[in-house]
Amino acid sequence: MTVLDHVDVDDTELPSIGIAPPGTSWDEIFDHVRISRNPLLVGPGDDGQYAGVWWTEPEILVERDLGEDPDEAIEDFRGILRDAGQM
């Protein structure tokens, strides 16, 4: 298991959200979140949609269909994390 190198972070508001580098595999994403416990925005996938991945003891959750615009996806994902108490 490893933590991803060169993860950009959007920390303009809380909670901070990492942005997975293009081409990162789901195994690498899950390893990163499992180790770092930091939420990651992933994508866009084949469908053009972004997804958010975060840790909730004892599992990793994936919120799919956050949209095709990265800024809106970050905003929506941040709202989901706040609603889930992940601040």
C-alpha cells in the first residue's frame, strides 16, 4: 500500500479535498484514502463524471455522479462531506 505522490489539494474551504492525478487506478485511490484518511476527488471516469472517495471507519465510501465540471464536483463533494460530519 502506498500514498499517492503529487496530489493537488483544494483547501479553499473546509474540508480540504485532494484531487487524484489522472490515470490513478482504483486500487491506488483506495490505498491512499485508507492510509491518509483524506477525501479524494477522482475522475472524470469513462462517463465523464467525477466521483468522491472518503474514509468512514471502517470502510471507504464512493459518491459517484458528481458531475462533469471539476469545480462543481468539488463543491458538491464538500457538501456531502459536511453533511456526513467529515469536517
